[in-house]
Amino acid sequence: MFNKLLIASNNPGKLREIGQILAPLGIEIIAQSVLAVPEAEEPYASFIENALAKARHAARLTGLPALADDSGICVDALGGAPGVASAHFAGAPRSDARNNRKLLEMLEAENNRRAHYYCVMVLMRHGDDPQPLVAEGEWRGEILREPRGSGGFGYDPLFLDPALGKTGAELSPEQKNRVSHRGKALAALVDVLKQSA
């Protein structure tokens, strides 16, 4: 087991969630920005390929084990869009508010509001790791017609968890980490790490 882990992300929401979930392992979490690691290209059409690219990029540049996630929201009525383009759905610069507005506009006349968040986590122990650790998670729900709640980030104010009757933005960080796609993927990853320790 290692005692330092680089997180290949500059997203403060992701860094916070990952840090909270990995805290019990006693691993020092380092954001890639601390070591001036530039963001990796994400040219691929699938979450797994982008996560692999980000983790490999960060591990090769720093010599540290690196964890990357690629995640997004997939809306049934849009054929799985925005998918890997979730963060940049409304174009540059990134804006959660504009992304949410665009999603609502595209679904305005749509009654099928089913959607799911998906996350894949990749941990590369070194830059040429031939057998990276991979874990995934899904969070199923539906898209509301207007935002609710002030927490979370991304599409959380529009994403309703029907079982809880709350949006991602209405959940406490602890509640969200238990049910979210990222929380599930990280929990699965932690299990794999414990087995390989």
C-alpha cells in the first residue's frame, strides 16, 4: 500500500468528495494542482478511456500513484448525452449554471426524465501500470423541471433520487457519499485496495 495518492482532478467538488471517502485509509491526498500537473487531454468517447488517460498522465508526470475519475450524467431521452461531455455541455468556459440551463431547454417538451450519473475510477500505481485498479458506480434518478437545493455541484440541483425524494443538491455530503455514483465507485475501489494491501 502507498501513503500518498495524487488526485488527477482540479474540480474542487470532486476533490472534497474523494478526500472525505478516502480519509479513513490514512493516505495523504494531493491535488494535481499542488504539483502543477496540467490537465490531461480527454479526447475519448467513453468514461473509462478518459479516466485511464488522466490517471496515466498524472502518474507519469509525478512518479506518484494517481487516481482519476471520469463521470457525468447520462439522460435516457438524449441517448445518454451529455455523458462524457457533461462538464462542457454548454461550451467553454465550464459553467454548472449554463450546463443546467441547456439540459432543461433540451428536455423542455420531454416526459421521459430518467437519467443516471455514472462514474469510473482508475488508480494507476505508477505511470506504466499494466493492471490499473478500476471501479465504477451508478446513481439512478430523474431530471426535475427546475432546480432544488443549494449543495453539491454539477447537475445535482436537477437530479432527483426518487427513493430519497431529494435532489443531489439537497443531500448532506455524508448522505450523498453513501448513494452517489462517485461514492459507490470509491467504496468499490477501497475494497479492492484493502484486498491488495
